[in-house]
Amino acid sequence: MNVIGGAIVSGSFQGFDQEYLLKALKQLGSTFCGVTQLPFTVTDEEILHLNENGIKALRFNIKRGGSEDLSKLDYFARRVHDLVGWHSELYMDAKELPKIASTIEKLPAISIDHLGLSEEGLPHLLKLVDKGVHVKATGFGRVELDVENALKSIYEVNSDALMFGTDLPSTRAKRPFEYGDIKLIQQLFDEQATDKILYTNAFKWYFG
């Protein structure tokens, strides 16, 4: 693949260490941006510094750890959005979404990783998609759901919501990314929808 831009996501094992991500973004250039984990005690100055160096989103990794917990979501998601326009990303099983749905609905910009991970969680995810939450079409080898049905269902609710990503290097995934994941989207959707899912939606979300 000739990948010329995208979002680089800090892994759970990197915790709050920004060195790896900042180094990668410097090497990759301005067509790439970063998604990171931060402690809620981080200073405004540090957030501004990270923003100036290409980081564009805050991640809550509930599934694997290495991030703040959901008790900080309301405060922290609003803070980074108000300060630098970042959205916040949640890596969690969508079956747990009802516990925080009322909070998410009121936040300015939220996305959910890996199609929400589970079949049980899909109905809860779709309710939030209808409220404007975005969803990463990533990690097809991580999920416990019907990927085709999830993709089509999310797109039907909000055609702007789905954002494809490779999930490389697919750390701890049962199956790593393969080019067939892209082909699946091309087979399921027409050319206009495919362009939105593979490119336009994510470009607007991260760089718009």
C-alpha cells in the first residue's frame, strides 16, 4: 500500500510517554497526525505543545489500560476540545456504553474504536452514531461481531460516521490487518460511500 497520510495512535503499553509518538510524527510529516493518552493533570502548555507537533486527539483506552479512566471523560474531553479542538477516542466494548451514554451524548466530539468490538454492543453503538458519534472501521481481526452487518448498519444511520484505519501493527489482535479488509469495504459500498469511509470522513475528523 502507498499510505501517504493518516492517524498514528499511541499504544496502551506506551502509557503517557509522548516520546515515541512525537518522534514518529516528526519523521512522517504533516500528512500524519497523532492520537495520544494523557493524564488529566497535564498542563495546558503541554497540550498546546503536543497540538503544535501534530497530535489531534485524546484516547481513553478502557480495554487495555494505559490511559485515564472514564470518570475523567466529561471533564477531560471538554477541556482538550475547548483548548485545541481535539476529539476524544474510546477503546472499549460497546456493550458498556449505556453506562456513559448520557455523558457521551453531551460531549462535543467522540469516536469509538474497532466498530465497538462486540455484537452485543452494536445496538448501543448505533444509538450514539445517530447522535453524531464517529466510529473507526478498524481492527476487523479483533472484533466479536459480524463486520459486514456492522459496517452497513453504521453507514445507514450516519454516512459521515465510519472511518477506516489499518490498525497496524495490529498488536495483540487475533488476526492482523490484511488488504482484504479494504476490499471488503469496496465490495459492500458504492464508489462514493467507499471514498467517504476510506478517506473523506477521517480526513475531515482529524484535519478538517
